[in-house]
Amino acid sequence: MDAKSEVKVRLLNKFCELHKEARKKGLDKEVIHAIFQGKIVRVETGMDPWMTRLTWCLVIMIALLGTILGILAHQYDLKEEMTMLVRGSRCAVDNNGFMMEIARPKTNCQICENLLSVPIETNISTEKFLQKYAYTAVPVLVKDATQHWTAMETFSFRFFRDLYKSINGSLNAVEEDCQFFPYKTEFETLEEVLNMTEDRADFRDGEKLWYVGWSNCHPGVASVLREHYQKPYFLPNDTESSALDWIFMGGTGLGAFIHLDYVQRPSWQAQISGEKTWSLIPTPECEHVCHSMNVTVQKGDIIVVDTNQWYHATYIHPGEISITIGSEYD
């Protein structure tokens, strides 16, 4: 990370810490924005005198930091980032992708130069995969890669519902130790997803569409999941998969919004049911030599992508529910 990026991260992290604490004390985000801009505001806390003093200390700290950041924003060309952060509904402390984007290393554009479409392979050997794709950041779609996986007949909404409800602590593990992605739904936890009505789970007419994702880090759940799938056959024997399973499930429409991951390793994702189109977009520094690409992953296919180096979004096709499972490897 260069000096400019380091300054950005430190300053924005400090503001986010204060922002988060102020929100806990009941300050509205618009009030925080006004304080940051140096405006005079009236804060009615409704708290006891001690808590009121604490809140006013926060107000003063935010105002002082706003002044300091304003000066440094001009010096380090941070004006745009500051505006996005302060006016945004979520602070970067709660969504560190913004911070990571500021500090991420630049992509080596040779990974995608002259690549016009995602390569498609069938019955690929481990040697060929290792040479062409494993660590080159060149994406690849492997057809019919999940043969002999019982997941193809087993995984469903009801399978996951029954699995998580049968293992004590598994839902809490997702909430406390893993990640949950509600995307465009109103769900806040995986438990809420698994408690939806049967009609909504089956995408009946008149029901809201849904699409969610989560990582599993509960060993009991992982043990059951891995009874139904194996490490992709083309991965070298000495590669180690992450302990996390990533599961994405839902109906037609936009899946994941365009984003970049920060998981440090390349990853694979198997299409257990349904059909999903991935849009892969090069990072800004590579747009002059690289091309955006779309590839449709069908049931039984596995896509391998270094999602740390390709911006990506997904679209779920109408028809069968889309269920995918994947992991990272090194």
C-alpha cells in the first residue's frame, strides 16, 4: 500500500469509528453529515446528563475530525471519497469493500489481454488446469464437472432449512462468525430466509422473488455438505480448499451486484441447479487492453474465477431455482 492509500484508510477508518459510535448514541446520520460539514446543529438526545455529555464529546470530535479531514482531503485528493462516505447510508467500517478498493494492488493486465471470451473446457486434466488457469487469473468454465456428486439430487431450499434447523448453533454461527448477503431482499439473517413461507420458497405467483448468499463456517454443517460434493476433480492434489463453503440460492433476476472480492485466493463455484450468467469486468486500470465477458453456467458446470481481480455480477435465469456451492483454494 502506498503512502496516499495508507493515509486514506487511516483517516476514513477513524471517521467510521466515530460515525458508528455516534449512531449508537442516537445521532441521526443527517445530523452527523451536517456536523461534518461544520454546520450548527441542535442535538436533543433525551438521555441522562452523563450520556448527554458523552454524546456532545462525540459531536465535537466529529466536527474537529471533519475540519482535519477537509484539509487533508484537499491535500491528498480525497474529496470524492469523503463525500461518498459521509453521505452514504452505511459506513465503510460496516462495508470494508470501499476501504479495500482504495488500497488494493493494481491488476497485472496481462491476465486478460487478448481474452475475448471465457474459455470452456470439458474433461480437463489437472496438468492443463494448473498450467493455464489455476493461478493465472484467467477464468474458465468446466462443463459437466459435478458427476457423481449427490448434491445434484439432494441440495434444495428444504434441504438447507432442515439441515440448519437440525444442528444446534449453526444459524448463530452464520450470524456471528460467517457472512450473510441479503442482496435485494428484506431478510437480515439466514434464519429469516429459512423461515419464509412455503409459497414464497416455491416462487408462487404473487410472492416476492428472493436471492441470498451466505458462508458456512459451522463444522457440523460443513461435514454434511461435504458428504454430497467433493473437491473439483481438476484441482491439483496438493491444493487446499478453504474451510468455508459459499452457498448462493434464489430465483430469477439480478443475483449479486457488480463487485470485487477480497478473499486473497481464487475460487470455484458449482452450479447445482438452475442457470446463472456471470458478467466479468476488468478492473479500471485494465479497461484499455481487456474486455468485459459474459458466460452462462448451467447445471453441472463449475466456473473458476479469481474474483479478487475480476469485477463480477450475476443474473439468474427463469426456471429452476439457482443453487450454487463453492470455495476458495490455494
